[in-house]
Amino acid sequence: LCGRLLSFQNAGGGFSWLKGGPSSPVVTAAVLEYLAVLDRKGLSTDVPELKTAAERAVRYLDRCCFSPDRLAGWAGGISLQQYLYIRSMYGDLPLEEKLSRK
């Protein structure tokens, strides 16, 4: 199951609705929420690839939310509230330097 989930992650870190499809902030946020729950319950420790995938996905969401051409919620993006909710689950991952200066 983990291998199948990871196969939906694109090179940029985002997850897509369909394998090989474009990354979606909505799907990525949902996957990150579930990965955080697994981590809190201690169920992800046997699959180190999940931690790497989560880190890449958080970086993708950071880029999406701080991009000047970010998508509005009605156009497939996520709201600031949704971003902050997901990002709060990964507080140990700092913002990249170039993003934190914007």
C-alpha cells in the first residue's frame, strides 16, 4: 500500500489524483494529513520512505502557497487556513530560506 501511495508522488514533491497526473495541492494536503496521523500513531516508523515523501510534499505545499501565481481554492488550490493546518503538523521542518524572506 505504501509503495502504491508513493507512486502517486511527482518529482516536485506533490501528489496527484492519478498516477502520472499533475500534482494537486488538495491531494498533497490530504496525503500529508494521513501521513501525520500514521506518524503520531507510530505506524510509519517501519517505512522510512514515508518520512522522505512527507518532507518533499511539505516543500511542495510551501512552494505552492508562497508562489506569486498560487491557485485560489476554487481553482484547485488550498486556502491559507488549510495550509497552516497541514503545516502545523510538520513544525519540525523549517521554511526554505528563499521562501521565508518573501
